[in-house]
Amino acid sequence: MNLRELSERLNLSQTTVSRALNGYPEVNEETRKRVAAAAAKFNYRPNIRAQTLATGRSMSIGHIIPFSKQNEMVNIVFADFIAGAGEVYAQHGYSMSLSLVRDEDELNAYQGVAEKGAVDGIIVHSPARDDPRISFLSDLDIPFLVHGRASEVTTPYSWLDVNNKRAIKTGTAHLLDLDHRRIGLINGEERMDFAQRRRDGYLAALTAAGITPETALMRSGEMSEPHGYASAHDMLDSTEPPTAFVASSIVSALGVRRAIEERGLVMGRDISILCFDDDISYLPNGRTTPVFTAMRSSVRAAGRRCAELLIDQIKIPQQGMATELWDAELIIGGSTGPCPKGR
């Protein structure tokens, strides 16, 4: 079915139907719902080329990844985000433009796609605390949204983030409630904003409990299984090993578990582990009972919501900046238990 046939069935002009499907604000909500229902019923799919010519849009969203972060493209967390965003792009007739560029060419790549009109909007990944991309994109006057936040950037921008500080503070407090007093932190790279906030949450929980933080119990680096293993291995070999770990990812938590089991210890009995990011499609945290106690936040849902917010911004640019802060949920699994007596 084409646009003309759909319009005739609805007894509406082709312009009205097109504007309803593309989210123009001048179309009232009742008409928009009627058009959407008919499009779904008759399996209508817009002609992307015609839509591009009519709206002046590329109908594409950009994701630009520098070489130094190319491991993100095979990272299961990034993949889940892209899967969620892709669902929304497809629903709205958008495609995804994923570019891999040299680090020194990253800003030029943003400028290039903006000036050529190659994309209608951009999602920025993995912001640093003082991320130069944000002010640069603001000057380019192209819609963009940041997945995360940059705490040292004062330029207003749209973002969606998890309350990382509160999440890790809550998780660490749970371990403290189980009488753990030597708790190791295995964090992400702390030049990244999310990792610094998670460290702040860990420190805040210890300070509130009257415990002096120890640098010997803190590690940061790539959130991988080998990094989790090496960090836990090192701390468990110390003269005063931790009785519990906070891991910034379920992936690094798997490495911590390997280091524990290598020593003949039992996770949840001898050593406890709490992690973040356990709601990943390709790495479920158990089937019926959670394996790891975790601060749960769906990356796929974040991808969907980021895409929705950016597309709204593209369609209705006058609506201003969109910001959302999500809370993570504490999920109790088998990886935590009371601190062993005498430790």
C-alpha cells in the first residue's frame, strides 16, 4: 500500500497522513492515532526516498566511534544499546549510520556529517567528564543526545543517564549491611564520567559507615573479564584481602568469580560480589534466580529511550533540551552473603 491509497482509506489528504506519520506537532493526537492504527493494520511502509525528498531529512542517525574505542563495537553493552535504538529507528523509518574513525579525525567527522546533511541527529557515547564533543556539536547546530553525562561541561545539552553514584552507593551499602568492611572496587576507566560517579558512590557509602577508603582496594580499567580477574587476583593475594567486591559490570564480575573459584573459595559464602549492568540481553544474570546481586538497569531500554528523545528533538526542535536520570534497582542474587565470621 502506498501513501495515496492509505490517505484514500482514511479520507484524509496525503499531506496530513504524511505529517501524522512523521510526528509533526500541528496534527492533533486523535488523527495521529487513527493514522498510526491504519498504517499498522494495512502494513504501510513509507517510501524512504520520497520521505527524504519531502522533509529534507536524511532519515539517518549517526554514531561515530574513534579507533581507540573500537572495542565498543563488539562490546555486549554497546551492542544491546544499539539493538534498542535500532528498534525505534525502524519504527520511525530511520536508518543508522555507524562510522569508525581515527581519534584525531573524530571532531572533523562530526563536522562532516553535519555539513553534508548526512544524518539528522547524533548520539554521543561514553562521555568523559570534560568532553569536548558536546560544545563542538552545540556549535554545529545539529540535534544530538548524550548517553551519559559530562559533569564538567557547562554547555546545555540533551542527555539520558543512570544515577551511577546513587546506584553504587546503594550496592556498597548493601554489602556493608552484611557486615563486610573490606570491600574492593573494580571500576571502569575513571576518565569516563560514569566511572567517576560510581567511584564517588562507593566512597560515599564507606564514609557514611565510618570506614576510611583504601587505595589498595580500588582498581579501574576496561570493564572486561580479564581486568576483573587480574584485579581480584591481586587484591585477594594481599595480606588483608577484601571479603567483598563491587564490580562496575557483570562482565568484570565474571572475572572476579573466576579468581575466587581458582582459590577453592565459594562465591556468596567466602567472598561476596555485587555488580552493575546485569540486564544485558546476550548475558542474562541467571534464568529464574539471579546469579549475581546487582544494580539492574536495562541498556537496551536506554537505547530505545535515547532514540525516542533524539527523534523528538529532530521533529520538534523548538521543544528544548531533554534530560532524564534513571535509577538502578537492587537485585539480590546468590553472589552475596554475610561476611564470614572472624574476617
